Amino acid sequence: MAVKMRLKRLGAKKAPFYRIVVADSRVSRNGKSIDEIGYYDPTKEPVELKVNAEAANKWLANGAQPSDTVKALLKKAGVIAE
């Protein structure tokens, strides 16, 4: 089973809100997730980003592959090094 860290889109039309989740790669974007490790709100000024670093590091150590966007957000949050 390939486990990925990716964004789950929530919010209204033209007002996105994302949760950073750990999910099986075969599940749809907004399908069932294994764990929720944070959220990202690009509509606020400044952008709101909260990540549970302990949970993110645990999943990375267990082999979860972050998507490109999640990898950039984790770098921005200081969870992983540049």
C-alpha cells in the first residue's frame, strides 16, 4: 500500500480551504484519509498554515511520500529542511 501526504479540498466555491492528510494513494482526493496532520488556508491574509510536526515526521519516517505542494508547505512550516 503506497501512502501519500496530500491536500484534501474543503470550503465553498471560489473559497478553498485545505486539510493536509495522509491517505492511501488509490483513494480519491476527498476520499477517506488515514490521518489529518494539519491545514492550509490560502484565502486569509497572511496565509494560514498549521502542521503537527510530530505527526508529519512520524509519517515521513514510516515512508509516506508527500506531494509536491505538501512538500513545499512542510518546508515553509519548518518541518523538513530545504
